[in-house]
Amino acid sequence: MKKILLVLTTLFISIIGHSQTFTALDNNNNTLEFDITTTTTVDVRDYVSGGTDIDIPSTIDNPNDGITYSVTGIGNFALQNNNLTSVTIPDSVTFIGENAFVANLQLTCVISEATIPPVIFTGGGTDSFGASYRSNINLSIPSGTASAYAAATWAGFNSVAEGLNATFTVDYITYQINGNNEVTVTGYNTAGVTSVNIPDIVARGCISYNVTNIGNNAFNGSGLTNVVIPDGIINIGTAAFAFNNLQSLVIPDSVLVIGDGAFAQNNNLNNVVIGNSVTSIGDAAFRQANFTSITIPDSVLNIGLLAFMDVGLTDVTSLATTPPTIITGTNDTFGSIIARGDINLHIPPNTTGAYVTDAGALWTDFLVVTEDAGLSISDFELMNDIKIITRANDLKVISPDSVRLENYTIYNISGAKVKTGKELIISTNTLSNGIYILKLDFNEGIITKKVIIN
């Protein structure tokens, strides 16, 4: 009899022990309450106090018994109606109960770290997130798990981003985080559409990133027929859009560098506009495209070998009074000296010497050279109205009273952003000696100037 009582007492104590609750801090120092469900596991039971950003740990120490438990569940109604804005769910969680997150009106970010989606309730009055709240939430999940989450009824969210570390994917485009809330486009899933509008800002969960670069081979051979490159892109990498079927292209004014072979082998590309801040056009950048005319803005400093080979050019307009550096002869920028003989060259007034006839001039052997290239009247007036004075420790921007500087950006010759601001006297103390590109955004337009800092 005593033995039976001892066994029953032990079992009773065990049952009582397993039903115990305790409070502990999550990874963001919020106090949560946990239910002990087995000798090794707990569920999140309730929110006690703290902030609005919850980061649930995968394991938790019970201050009462010193045991470390695995967090495997989030109970019914556990975190409802607490004004939460962000929740991180660890990969140890396998189950999320009824109405676990319901009525958190400001909840916009949910990060689930599990590669096997936790079981949840979907729809009706038991939905784990609240059926009417899901559309407010941006969901982040591990790479390659979108299909699994969709099959597990994790649907109806405002956005779904794959990738929880340095890379993530949204709408078939893969991004690499660079720091400073900026990302580089690194890849494209060809299961996506052939017409792509690259966003200027992309959200991964509750963090938004500025899209500033298109990486090497990002869209290479993706079957694209159309692409919109947003203002804000600075660099277009090597072979970024090579071997596609692009037909028309506008490179925005924010772009500084067009990489080697960036748009090569787009045989149907019949119209190209190069932005007014581009400083470098790489080797074979437009090789084997199909446009007959091109305007090269005055910001361009150099154009690589074979950049316009087999394009079919009949007219080239260069707006720079100081000719860009090009390759003449072997590996000619325009394909060959013979190919130049079919092209009419348009250059600014009084620049024939610099382009064609002076010793060392590189822009020779074109069919007809005409000094008819120039800026529009409004841009010409703005360019003449703005003066940049280079001094020992700063640059001074002088403009008429009617023209207001809204902001400036300084880039090094490689296209990296090194300084931004709004002041008219720009300190250069932190910049190394060399050539820089100064982009000035005024209320009446944008101008770009090359400056030398000594």
C-alpha cells in the first residue's frame, strides 16, 4: 500500500510540475510567461511586460528549477492584443495556437526561422494571426521555403521575403544586403515574368532597403524583353543584363558605372538612353545590340574596348567638351576603324581639335564630324549659372538666388558614394586627393560636374 501511495504521489508531483508556469525574458528583454508542457519543452503562454518588438528564444531557462527548456509552441491567445509591431519566431516552434497574435493592430513584421513551417490555424475565428490582420503583416522566412509555407496555409500576408541572413528574395529577385540599409540585386529566378520593374526600395520583413546596385550577371540570360531600372541605382555590374531580348532601355541619371558587357548580346535592343551621370561605360557594354544612334552625356570620362561593336550605329553624339577616353584601333570602342567610317559624329562647338585633329586625338576616322551637339536651353542656362570653386579644404557652390540647392552627392571615380548633404560649402577634409563626381540637385534641375580635390 505504501508503495502504491509513493508511486501515486510521485505521479501527482510530476503532473503538477509539468503544469507549472514561469516568467522569463525574451531576446529583447520583454517578459513572457511560459507553460511547461513536458520535462524538456515549454509553450509561450502570455505577454507580461516590455516593448512591442518580441524575439522569442529557441531555449529558455526556468529561474525556479534551473532547467533549460526548448520553446516548441505558442499557445492559444498567447500574444493577442498587446500592440506588438514585430515578432520573431524561432526554428524550435512547431505549433502556433488559435488567435495567438490576433488584435495586434500595429503588427507589420513576422519572422519565422523554421525551415519546416509551424502548424497554424488559418481563417475563421481561430486564425493564429487573425484573418483580417494578415494583410498588414510582412513575413520573412528562410531561403527556399516559400512553397512549403504556402502549402502550410501561411498565406494572405502583405509580402513574403525569403532569406533571413545576408540575402533574401522578393518577387523572384534576389538581393544582397550591403549595410547602411542598401542592397545589391544579385539574381533573378527565370520562373518570373519577362518584363521586370526593379524596385527602388524593397522590404524584407519590417526593414526597408534602398536598391543601389545591380550585381554581376544578375539578370544574365533571363529572357527579359523589358526592364525598368529605378532612379537610385549607382552601378550596373558586369554582364548584368547580357544575353536577353531587351528592346528599349533607359539608364537613369543616378547610374555612374555601366559594367563590362552589361547589356551585351541584346540583339533586339533598338533604343538606348544613357543617364546624365554615367562616368564609365565598360568593355563590350552594348556589344551586338541593334540601335542606330546614341547620345553620350558629358559626364562620361571613358568608354571601354568593343563597347559599341556590331551595334549598327549611324550617328554618335558626344556632349562632353573634353572627349571621353576611348580605344582606337585594335579592340576599337566602335568595333574597328572601318566601322567608324559608317558613323556620323556630333560634338559640341569648337571641339573638333580635341576630338579629331589635335595630336593624340582619339575620335578619328568617322564619316562626317559636325559641331552641333549641345545641351538643351534650360540645362545650358543652369550649367552656366552654377559655379563650383575648389578651395584647399572645401568646395563652394555659387548659384543665383532663384536656384535652390536641395542636396548634393559626391561619388569617387569608381562610383561609390562618399558624401552627401545640403550645404553650399562642402567640406573635403575627409576626402583623399583625386577625381570625384559632384551631383547637384537643384529645384530647377540636376547637374553633374567632375571635380579634382588636391
